[in-house]
Amino acid sequence: METQLLPASPENIALAAALLQRGEVVGLPTETVYGLAADALNPQAVRKIFAAKGRPQDNPLIVHICDLSMLKTLTCEPPKLAYQLAEAFWPGPMTMVLPKADCLPDEVTASLPTVGIRFPAHPAAQAVIRESGLPLAAPSANLSGSPSPTKASHVYNDLQGKIPLILDGGECSVGLESTVVAVREGAIRLLRPGGITVEQLSAFAPVEIDNGVLHQMDPTAKVASPGMKYKHYSPKADVVIVDAGFPDFVSFVNSRRADGVYAMAFDGEETMLKVPTLSFGAAGDLSSQAKVLFDSLRRCDELGAKTVYVRSPQKNGIGLAVYNRLLRAAGFTVVDKDGNPI
Ligand code: AMP
Ligand code: MG
């Protein structure tokens, strides 16, 4: 199959909508990462997503909507808190896991009794949902296991020949996947951190952080958010998080200088490092770290890195999401200034 990579213009949005109505899959920009979309109500179309990505069947998909009437159709008696969160954070990078309606096929929800729903903020994503008139099941548009795509070229590199169309809507403004929360009356459970932070959610109800956010899950275990148990977001190189202050990070990296050894450090810090160094955003600017993380991980592979030593980010605000993705990219390898596992 030939893959067309086209700008997200009105004509190409109409083309995407027509392909989706015919049961095809399409790569789309959103503000979080690029998504690989299909009609959420068409099981054959949804199976094409799993086939193109090589995604494990037990990992459910998020369904994307463009108004609250779609939320009513796809869920079963959402609590009032869900509407309060929708009012506060939609359109935007928050997915709510709610009891599902019968119209949703098992292919979307991996046979769970719940469904993850999101109203994206990106105008091209909204336009495709509106023009197609369909709720769109869409995971990240990468090969399963590799870093999520934050540019149309990332989608092309992973999925060319496997899907008919990718709409190019520029670089994703958030750069990490959505915050996933399970919502009941009076209680929020954080399943995956993202652009909407724990601090923001806590204004509405107490937030319980699921164990899978910061701890490695047994791949055979039954977990609340199946996506969190897989090796994820990871380049071919070995990624190691170095939990140390800057002077110790410099000594750590410079003493391990060798062929294939790279670093990811905050902007400006590369002048002190004696190995090739990729950007990990600006120190203290957590949003800039979120935005470049996946692109820098992909560039490590393009450059042939074998080992990448990464600065440990702050763990508050969107920094929790950055750290969560980095932990998975590193297979949970975190070391101190002497190289001892933490
Ligand atoms: P992706 O679409 O690749 O960003 O992955 C979607 C994430 O949302 C995965 O981590 C899923 O496990 C999670 N998710 C989607 N639907 C549900 C659900 N019904 N219950 C729990 N987690 C879900
Ligand atoms: Mg994904």
C-alpha cells in the first residue's frame, strides 16, 4: 500500500473522513501525540489499527469525540464528576475511563466493561471527527513499543506502506500522551500521567495514583491500565536515568565516554559533556522537556546510539508524565552518581 503524507488542509481532512467512513485507518495530528484512527464502532476497522502497530490485543484504545453528546452515546451513566472534569479540561489532554455503552465493540475496549474517552484540542483532529461523524478509536501512531510520534515524519517512518494516509498538522504541542483517569463519583484514579496534572485534578476530587505509574508491573498481572505494563516508548539504545545533580552527572558521563555513548541533558549543559548530547528541554521548564522527549529518543536511534545517559527530571506537574515515560524507555533502570541501581 502507498502511504500519502499530506498537509491537514480542508480537502485532505475531507479525504481522511471519507477513508474512515470506508473502514480505513488514518494517521492524525492531536495536541498530545499523533494518533492512528479508525471508526470506533466498526470492529474490522479497529482490527486494522492493531495489525498496523503490532499492538497487543489486550491493550484497549482511547475513543476520540468532538462534543459531549458523543460522551453520552458511548458511556453508561457517567458520574457528575466526569462532567465537571470535562468542563474544566476538554478539549484537551485528558482521557476519562468510564463504564462503556453496549454499542462499543470488544476490539476497542479489550473486552473491559469500561472505555477511555477523550475530546482532543487539535483543530485538525476535531475537524476529522466532525466531518466523518464518527467516534474515532485512536492509539498513538507508532509501532508498538517505539517512542510515540510527535511529528508526521515519525508516523511515516514507522507506518509507511501499512496505512493509506497521514495528515501532517505540525509538531504536537504537548508531546506526551494524554493523562488517563478512572472516574467515579468523588474519586479520581490516575492510571497514566500526562498534560493535565495531578495538581490540576486534585481541585475536583482526591487523586489516587495507581501503582503502575511509577512501578514496574508484572506482564502477566491483571492491571487497571494494560498499556502501562508493556516496555514502551523505547529506542533501540539502552537508556539509563542518572539521578544525580549536574556536577555529578557531568563526572558520571565524562568518565564513561566511549563509542555509541550519548547523553540527554538540559539545554546549555552539552558544553560540559564530552559525549554527543541531545536536548532534554530547558532545566525547570517541564513542558519543554515533555515536548522534546520522544523526538530526542528517536534521534538516538538515527544516530546509532548504544547507551544514552539521561538527566532525571523533576517529578511534579507534567514532570511526573515525563518521568513515567522515561522510566519505561529505560526499562526502569535508574542509577545514582556512582552507577548503583536505585
Ligand atoms: P495509547 O492509545 O497508545 O496512548 O494507549 C492508551 C492508554 O489508555 C493505554 O495505556 C491503555 O491501557 C489506556 N486505556 C484505554 N482504555 C482503557 C480502559 N478502558 N481502562 C483502562 N485503561 C485504558
Ligand atoms: Mg501508545
